[in-house]
Amino acid sequence: MNVVVWEMGYIMFELLKDNITEYLKVHMPELDYSEPLRISEIGEGTLEEDGDGFLNYVFRVSDGNYRLIIKQGRTEGRRVDFPLSKERNRLEYESMKLRRAIVPQYVPEVYFYDPENYVFAMEDVSHLKISRFQLNQSVQFPKFGKQAAEYLAKTLFYTSEYYLGTRTFRDLTAHFMNHEMRSIFDTLAFMFQTSDDVPLGEVLDPEIASYIEDIVSDPKIICERYKLRECYMKRGETFIHGDFHTSNIFAGPDDMKVIDMEYTFCGPMAYDIGYLICNFISQYVCAGFRSFDSAAEQESFQQYCLDTAVEIVEEFFRQFFNCWNQDAKPIYKGVPGLKQSLKEEWLKDVIGFCANSNLGRCAGGIGYPEYDAIDDSAKRIHAKCLSLIIDKHLLLHRGEYSSIRECIRDVTAIAASYHANL
């Protein structure tokens, strides 16, 4: 028997390809075991098939009828060397059930959770594609913006105190405190190790450190990132995904499914929105340095990226306040100027979290698939430098925009100026 010994002498069953069948006979007897199950481990396939997950041990299982993902959380990650919370799979399972109750069309079905071995099973949605790696190949998903906005608007509204009873909302906040997983981002997402005086945070990417040190070390930029960190740490407005990027969204021409909810907690309303649109701005920048069959195809894809970023934000606000008008608690309905004030505050933070997230990934040492897909090192460096120039501008001016369209106009103007001076 394969086991892992944890603290206090507890023994956990370690899932492997050769023991999953016997394990599932206990936990999912409804599967058809008359023929051998088809089993593969995530990481054996290509990056486009299996994604770039760092933490979990994940298996794909099918009996020809059911198609499952079996996910086990261990204290060591698949591709990281720091200790991890063994409770994260329970929280992910519970958060997926909660969100599926709100937007079943966007969340895989979940089947069971095994608390003794920190395993849960959910629907395998790999008939769709990981959107990030399709975007890297310039594939467009015309419905992505509206679908992502609907997912965000409904999950964020119906888990906020604008809708929930105050006691229920506080219980939700306490239940999903999720300190161990949240703490991974507390420093890595908001600061760099730029000197011996700042020992915490992400290490700069050596490929571009000399080009961008003046940006990441700028006191004004550091201050803005700390303001966003304070918002992330202290503003528990709603139940957020916490890692809502395009590697965690499977998409097709008509459908979308959201996965990997283990970082979930009650956080800022703007966080998931900003984190997601940063992926589309990074795709826009990278497409300016990738090869296309024609200039028209390049222009079409870049415009799609910008249009999608705009659509996500505008459609989010439209659908969120539609939910508000229907279902907000009486204490909030009809308060003069409240919705407009919230929209202005959230827009500023959406742009801030977008720029901060992109800056952290571009300048940091952790891989960033959009940029890593650019084979030419000189072009890759240019793409990262342009991104960081955009990020700096957005961080310093995020409070000046009255719409996401104004923000995107600045993004395109900065990109045009950069390319004109190459």
C-alpha cells in the first residue's frame, strides 16, 4: 500500500495510477468496472492538454460513461517545494459546490470528497480547451467575455453581503478564511526582492531585470502595489476565486467551465476581474511580437483581446447591478449614488489589480505562458518591457479613468508609441 505519513502519525493513502481503480470502487461504485478504467495523470500530456498547475496530483479517469478528474491535495506540491495546506481540497470542493449552485453552466459537477485522504472527484471538462494555451495560438472565443462576466457577476453578487444575510456572510467569511493558500500571494503578488532591505516577495526575472529595475523600484509604484495589497488583505467584500486566470478556464465555441478554486476566500470585489483582464492585455501585447500569416490576422486577434477585456468589465457591471436591482437587500436598494460610487471604486481597483498582476508575472521569475510562447528572446524581452511600461502607467493613473474604454485607449496608445520607436 502507498501511504504518506503526516504530522501526528496520521497515514494518508497516496493515489497512484495503479491503485485508483480499487480506490474508486469504494468511493464511486456506480462506475462501470466491467472493463479496465482509462486512467492518465495530469502532467503526462502536453501543456495545452494538462495546463501549467504547480500544486496538485491530478488524475483523469473514464469508464466510457463518466469522465472524471480525481484530485488529491498533499502537503508537498507537484512543482513547488514549500509546504501546503492539506485542507485546500476540502475548501475547493465546497467552493465548487457553492458556485455550481449559483451558475451550474460554468462549474464542473462535483461527485465526492474523501476527508481522510484529501481527495475529491469532479467532472472532466477536457472536451473543452484550456483557454490560455488556445489564446497563445491566437484562437478566439467570441462568447468568452459575456460568459466570464456572467460567472463573475452572479458568483460575486450572490456571495456578497449585498444579498446574503449579514450573519450568513460572516459565517461564509470565517469558513473560507483559507489563510495558508492566501498567504502564498500575500507577498509574491505585491512585492519584489529588490534589495536586502526587502527580503520578501518575488525574485526579478534575470532576463529582463536590468531593463525594468527602475520601474519595479520606483517608490510610487511600490506605494501603489502596497495599497492594492492592503485592499487584498483587508477588504472582504465577496467570495472570490483568487486565481482567476485563463489557465483555470476551459472554453469552447459555446461553453465555459471554471476550475481550480483552492485559493478561494472572501476578498475584494475587483480582484478576480482585474486578474482575468490582465491576461487579455498581456495577450494583446504578446500578439504584437508573435508571427501571424498576415497583418490582418494579427490586427484581428489583438482587437479581439482588447474587446474582450472591455466586454468583461462592462458586462460585469451590467449583470451585477441587474442582480442588485432584483435581489439586493432593502437596506441597499434605493440609496442615492451608492451604485455609481461602488462602480467607480471597483473600476479603479480592477485596473489596479490588472496592472499589478501583469507586472508581477512579467517581471518575476515564475514563468508566464503568454510571454514564454515567444521564442525569439529579443522579442520576448520587448513584449515584457512594453507590458511593464503599460502596467506602470495604469498603476499611477488608475484613479483617473471613468470607464474601461478610456483605460484601453491608453494601452493602445502606449503600445503604438513603443512599436514606432523600435
